[in-house]
Amino acid sequence: MIVSFLRRGTLFALLWLIASEGNPAAWPLAVAGIAGATVASLWLLPAKVLPPISPAGLARFLIWFIRQSLAGGVQVALLAVQPRLALRPALIELPLTVPPGLPRLLFTAALSLMPGTLGVRLQGDTLLVHVLDRQQPLQAEELAERVAGVFGGAR
Amino acid sequence: MLLDALTTLLLLAGAVFFFAGTLGLLRFPDVYTRLHALAKADNLGLGCVLAGLALQADSLAVALKLLAIWPLALIASAAVGYSIARRAERLGVVPWQEQDQ
Amino acid sequence: MNFTSAELALAVALFLLVNLGAALWRAARGPTPADRMLAALLFGSTGTGILVLLAFAGGSPALVDVALTLALLAAISGIAFAQRAWLGKVEEDDAA
């Protein structure tokens, strides 16, 4: 409890520092804001509910994800500027292996920003996915592994 | 000097990606494919613009503030994109299929 | 080439404004209600981009705060839209 209070407090203080550009003039407001944000975050998302997050896994995920989203943007940009539209779209059902809750949220959100895939409907343990090119291999398995890595799920 | 050149490059790249996103929005045949174009190309464009301007920032805090906008935009795109796609599916919008030649 | 970064930023901002106009025309035209919702995405990305570029070109740093707030609001409202679908178990009617 105290550890997560301090950890989140530090995070919010850092955000305040960035947003205020390090201006110390408004420090009473800063203290109130940081304390309020920390209490609210512990109330809305108690540490018990939050699955353990591995910092190394998160860092690895972010680096990989940024590369993927760059590739996704480049791919769709190329498709858009081509004289002939080369789309072969389809809706496919993807069985989900990641656990419900935050991991599944991260999986669905990330998949929509990756090359050629877009989450359409989450129902039960399947995700309906719209793909731009049905011949392009899905990267769902690798994404699932990396999401598991973020939440400390050692494989 | 080198920073200025990098900024120029990133701003121009950003403009190109935004343009591609708009082109996709105008050319792609249905709401699902248009969502792909907007969610991915526009976000990459924004990322390029933010990175280009962060290089010119007066302080580290301003640079970080600019870069902090990007994850927020990504979250918004993923969430709003999902909502739109789901709404389209619930409305019974059938995904476009290419014609066999 | 003889232009400053600020001039380039202004030019790109204007270019994005034209893009936003064209994209909004498409969003307004539809044809399905889902197409019209695309406008919500446009303000999050293109709108934010225009604001930060203008902040740099016009030298009014407060516009960066406006852009940050706009992005934050876009993220929060996006999550609010999607939350029930992502986290909820049942698909309730949301015909509104």
C-alpha cells in the first residue's frame, strides 16, 4: 500500500514537473494536485487489482510496439498513395490467449495500431479482427507473448 | 544546424503521413479500411511532427511535454477506432471485398 | 534553401488544415453513421498536430498546453466510449 502510494506519487510528480515545465511558483497547487491524483488512482485502480508489471518487459514491449506502429503507418500510407488500390480485406476471428482485464485491453489496443490489423469486436474469448490484406501473416502470437511479458508472465 | 535539418526532415515526413491518411480516408472503400488509414498514418504523422518540434524545444521539460502528447493520441486512436469499428459492425456495415478480375 | 524552422512549421500547419478540411468533408458525407464518427479521430491527431505547429510558429507556448489538454481529453473520451465494450461482459443496447 505504502510502496504503491510512493511509486504512483513519484509518477504523478514527474508528470506535473513536465506539464508545468519545472516552474516552482505554483507549488501548493502541485502538492494538492499530486496528492489528489495519487489518492484517486489508488481508489480507482487499487494495487490489488493491478497485475504485477515487469519494467523490463514493459520497456521491451514499448520498443517493439513503436517499431510495429511505424511499420503500420508506412504500410497503410503506401497503400493509400498507390495508383491502384491493392486491398484484400477480410474479417477474421482470432481466439484470444491473453487473460481478461488489463492484458486483454493492451492486446486489443496495440493490435489496432499494428500493420494491417484493426480490432472490431471483443466477445467472450475471441476478437473479431479486420485485416487489410488477408494474405499477410498475423502477428497476434508475438503480440500476445510480449503482452504476457509486460505483466510478468514469464514463459 | 544538424538539428534544424532533422526537424525539417521530420516535419516534412509528418506532412506526408498526414496527407497519406487523408488520401486513404478519401479513397478507401469502406469505414473499416478508412479507420486503418486514419488510426495508423495520422498517428505516425503526429509522431514525426512532435519529434521534429521536440528537437527545437528550449528545455527538456518542453520536449518531454511535446512527446507526452503522442501516447495520449495513440490511446485515443485505439479506443475511438475500436468504438467506431464496433459500431459499424453493429450497424451491419459489411466489409468491402475486392472484385475478382 | 532559405527558410526557418518556424516558417516550415507554419506551412505544415496550413497544409494540415487543408487535410483536415478534406477529411471532415468525407466524415460529414458519410455514408454510414460510423463514417461520421471518424471526425472524432481527426481532431485527436490532425487537430493536435496543428496546435503544436502553431505553438512553435507563432511563438505562443501556451498552445502546447492546449494541445496536451486536447490529446488528454481525446484519450479520456475515447476510453469512455470503448470501456464498456472492452471491459464489460455483456453487450447492452447502446442504440443512442
